[in-house]
Amino acid sequence: MKIIKLFITSMLLLSSFQTFAAEPLRITTAADFSTPENESKVIELTINENHLGGVVSNQGFEKLTGADADKFTLAGNKLTFIAKAFKARSDNTYRVKIKATVDVTIFFGTFPLETEKTITVTVTRLHITTASNFSTPENKSKVIELTINENHLGGAVSNQGFEKLTGADADKFTLAGNKLTFIAKAFEAGSDNTYRVKIKATVDVTIFFVRFPFETEKTITVTVIEKLRIATAANFSTLEKTQKIIPLTTNKDGKENEVSFAIIEGNGGFLLEYRGGRNRLSFMAPDFKEGQSNMYHITIRASTVENNNFLETEKTFTVTVTKNPDDDGGFHITTAANISTLEKTQKIIPLTTNKDGKENEVSFAIIEGNGGFLLEYRGG
């Protein structure tokens, strides 16, 4: 009776887990791979650990017995197919069965799960020598030249061709001869901007008057890179006869390469500076001009390199010079009225007026106060 009760309890707990689990345990690694002859293949084993509905622990993989098991080694989650030579007129496909195990804890218990999957590796004499991974700026198409190892096939090559296979992203690519074109796409923030297409290469190789057909497949990946943008606002204002500092920032700051800036055109008063590891634009405002335009423009070009892609952009900045409200013909002290300082420290407050630098010097006198102040004349 105890055994039966324990079995029923276990079945009920497992049933409860299956109800709460988002999906069953799966090995998410692809099932089929290929590798050129005499070249080992390292395959990373993964599971759907983020979709099991609980806390995952004790994750592991095991290589099961089989005819080709000795052609593979397993260390952690790295499955390695040991390099093999291509064998003409033979089966060059090797298979191994992998078991994945994991414990999943949800609020009413911990449950051991397991699943199995067969991984297949095909050794090819023919292989596509084009790189696997490419990138391109958004809204810019990418043309990729497809090539094979035709000089290492041991015979005369004929009937060489490429075919685009079906897949989720296949419609994002076109193929004409050996030119694979990724069609321009906009960068989508928060989305996967990587697109994949599987290509099949076919060729006939004649060895001692005997023609052998070969074929192989390869997945080509293109990642869309967000365009370079100058993030600094475009419009600023400043009082006449004052300096305006405008920090220059972009969406690529802190990436692999620095962003460079250059002045393309402008109508004076601007200076491009690099201070304290940052780029900035300095503008010295002239006098306010009554009845005239007081808007000053400059166009800046930013450029950088990301994943071997040259990126550049331009932006026009406008600074509007405004009239100083204190410059009304009267006499005004222009020093700020409210100042703060730490306790037990001396605070030096430079006194300035809108008449500084005129024909006569400006004199100052203390009219009233509550102690602690001293009026000084230092260094002009």
C-alpha cells in the first residue's frame, strides 16, 4: 500500500509540474552539421532552460553508445566531432545520440527531467569557403560572393552551382549565380537583427574519367547594425557675449572604436574641441543684433568603424543668440545673487558689471550686511 501511495503521489507531482511547465525539456542545438574533411567540428549543446517554468540546476549532457560514438568527444556542453578524411563512395555522415538531464524546481518540488537528441555531422570534400558571418549598416544591402574549395577537390571541376534553400529569412536574400545579396533592412531596436540563409553548393568532379557529384550546405548570417546618430540636440540658445559649450554625443559612444567629428560648414564663432576625453563644440556668442538674424549654424560630420563597417552621419546645429536683459543702457551688477559654500571655508565671489571694460573703472562699497564679508581688490 505504501509503494502504491508513493507512486500515485509521484505521478500527481509530475502531472502538476507538467501543468505549470512552460514547455518540455528540449535540446535546442541544431540536429545537422557539416565540416570539411580533416577538420574537427565543435558543437555547443544547449537546452531551453529559460522556458521550463522553474529554477534550473544540475544541468548535464551525456554521450550515449552507438556506432559512431567514438568519433565524438564530450566535455561539459562542448561536443567535438574528431576530424575525419572524406571517403569516396562511402557514407560520410556520422551520428551520435546525446542525453540532456536537468533538475527544475518550482514552488512545490524539484523534478528531474531528461531528453535525447541525435546530432549528425557530414564530412564533405566540397565545402563553401565564404565566411559564415557578415554585418551591414541598416538600410544598406550587402553583396556576398559565394566560393568553394574548387582547387582542392582532386579533379576537374564542372557544373558548379549554388542554391538558396528555404528558411524563415530566405526571402531577405536573393541569389544570382554566386552573388548572394542581403536586401537592405532597417535596424529594429529590441529585436533580433540577425538574418540567416542556408546555401547549397553543388559541383561535379572528374577523377580518372569518372565523374563524381558533390554537394554541401552552409548557413550564412548577416547582422544589421544600427546607423550612427549624433544624439546631441540640434537647437540651443545663449546670451550675447557668452561662451556656449555643447557636448557632442552619439549612439556609438563606448563602442569598439572612437567616434571622430569634423566641421563641414558653418558661419563662424564655432570651435571643435576635444577636452577630458570628450568631444565638444564651443561657440562664442557675438553681440545681439537688433532687427537682424541672431541664429548661427554649423554642420558636423561624425564617423566611426563598427564590425569593419564605416559609418558616418551629419547634423546641423543652430545656436540662437539672445539679448542680455541687463544690457538695457542701465548700470547692473551681473554677478549671480545667490551663492552657496561649505561650512568653515572661504568663498571668493568675483564682482562683475555690464560696464566692465568701459572708459572708467567700476567701484564697489558695502552698504549693509550681517558680518563675515570683506570687499577686496585683487590682481586687477
